[in-house]
Amino acid sequence: MTVATTPDDGVRMTTDPILRMDNVTSGYGNTTVLHDVSIAVEDGQIACLIGPNGSGKSTLMKSIYGFADVQSGTVTLRGEEITGRSPQDNLANGMSYVLQDASVFPGMSVHENMLMGGYVFNDDDRAAARAEELYDEFPVLGDIRGQKAGTLSGGQRRLLELARALMVDPDVMMLDEPSIGLEPRFIDDVFERIEQLNDLGTTILLVEQNAEKGLSVADRGFVLASGEIKFTGTGTELLNDEEVGRLYLGG
């Protein structure tokens, strides 16, 4: 729990993180990947998770969203326990997840892919109206709404994945390796968009292979290695930490 002081009257207030894991051990079947992991993400933050390949970063995200098996510990969203809740329920409850692997439907149009992001509405008109709102925010997608998603560039596909994840207007968006496989010019575009989404009020938890880039935009950072949290701090603190730099930032 964090304690904040309001600037106008000095009254002390307590607020719970919007998303947290407490002492989570998880994995897949009989395989344990995470060991007693705890993290907390405050409302309105960008939080970045870094670490070497195989450290359990994607498993952490999947443990939150219901794709991995939580063996012990708890996951909470807005103070409500969601441990083991299905991905469909998490999506309907205001949390979206952009997977590391390409997740667009290549044989479907951009617009059809967008509508898939709103399937939890069970209301075609509502989904279509929300897609139109997002085309205003992502005009490049509006211009190619009839194009097959399989013909898009890597940067365009990533923007489509981001926009589709916004169909439910999530409070929390989780992004697994948003820069993976992208040309440098598209990486800058994607991170600019992430910061814009955060400015509009979306809390973001991201895993990022480009650790310096991820931490540079993060309010909070976590270093995961061998399934355990080794370091935590602000993005700036982790970027400036000599041991973190030596072990995980290449210098």
C-alpha cells in the first residue's frame, strides 16, 4: 500500500495499486517458472519488466491474465482478486493483453480484426462504433481498414494489435515485447504511442527486450531473473544502477 499527500490540504490518503501480484508461484502443469514473485503497479503508471531470455517474463504476464497456472499466491486488479480468472473474463473486466507473437488474423481485414477485439460486447453496433473512435486515434488504420491484415508491415500489424486491445477501453494494458521484430523507426513510433495511451489514462505493464528503451519510458521497473524479482525501482533508478547495467543492460 502506498501513502500519498494531497497538495491542497495535506491530508494523507492510502491507495492500493491497480494491479498486483503477491507471492505468486506459477508455471505450466508440473513445471514451475515463477517463484514467490510480488510486484505492484500503481494506477496511471507505465511499468516495465526486463530480464534475460528464459527468466519468466512472459509467464509472469500469462499468470496475471489466466494463461498460466498460479500454484500459490494471489493476483488482484483494483483490489479484487482475479487469480485464475479466464482471459475472457479479464478482458471483459477492463484488462487487455497484447501477446509477444503476432496475433492478427491474416486472412481477415483490418476492420474485421478490430471488431474481434470487441467480441465481449455481444453488440455489433457498439463494437463498430468503438472501432470508428479508434480510427480517429489511429488514422493510418482507418485508411487501410479494408486491407487484409496479412499484407501489413510489421509496424502496421503492431499498431493494429495495440488498437484492437483498446476496443474494450481497458484500465490496464499488458504488452509483451512490443518492439520485437520491428525496424528502429517503427520502435520509436510504437513507444510514442504507448506514452500517448498512458497520458490518456491507461495503466501499462510491458515486457521489453530493449531494456533501455523500456525503462526510459517507465515510472516503475522490475528485473526478473531465474523466476525471481532481483531488482525494483523507478525506471531511472534501474537505468542508473551500476549492477543492473552490468548484468542486464550490457555495460
